[in-house]
Amino acid sequence: MPYSPEQLEKHQAAMTRGDEVPVTLRMHEGQTSEGTIRIQRLSPEERGKRARKWLITFLVLAPVTVVCPPHFPWPILMTLIAIGGYFLRRGRHELVLGGEAKCPKCGAFQVLEGGNAEFPMAHFCTECGERSLVAPAQEVAAVSAKSA
Ligand SMILES: [Zn+2]
């Protein structure tokens, strides 16, 4: 399944922001390929802003959710999600904006999804459907440098 012009345009825009980080795609069978992702490092102000936005959104929604059956647990649950998410977001220093790579199996050009900078990230090839794990190449390099 090739990418649509809209998807590629969005991808190109993401690739101009943040810092470039080399990644390795590794398949279960051991094949690897190279790629790059763009990482945005968040300043303490940006982290606080993102965290507060989350907290306020869920606290505003919490009293409203009481109308849905079974009524009672929702506002409490939403408040817990608000507080939990707040601390989670405050502690998050990096965001993946997007990336590109080649499939280790079929070699097709792949656009990598953005999201939280938690590695390894799973990626499914749009051409052959094979799953690979995406992790920063430097982590692998750091391990080999340590043992050398
Ligand atoms: Zn593939």
C-alpha cells in the first residue's frame, strides 16, 4: 500500500523539525535496516504546558462523565487519569515527530509514525505487513562501545 500525497506531505513537514536520530529496524528473524527519526526535545516550560493542558481537559470532563452508566466510577476514574497523565507528561522529555526507514524484509520505503519516545517502537510494513522493532542506533552503538 503506497503512501498518499497527503501522508507524504505531512511526513516531509515532520522531517524538517526536531533533531535527526538514526534508528535501526530489527525483525524477529534478525534482519536489520537503517532509518532516521526526528525527535523533539521538550523544554521544562513545554513539558509543563502539555501536562497542564492534559490535567485541565480531564478535570473539566470528569463531572460530565457521571451521566454515563454506571455513573459513580467515572468522575473518580477521570480525576485519576488527569493526575496520572499530568505527572507522566511532565516527566516526558522527548517526542518522536516522525521518521522514515526501509523495511528490513522487502526494502520498501516506510514512513514511521510519531508519538512518545519509548523504544523499541513496533512498526508494521505497509507492503509486506512484517513487524519490526525500531530503536535508536546509538543505543546499540553504546553497548558495543562499552564492551570494546
Ligand atoms: Zn516490508
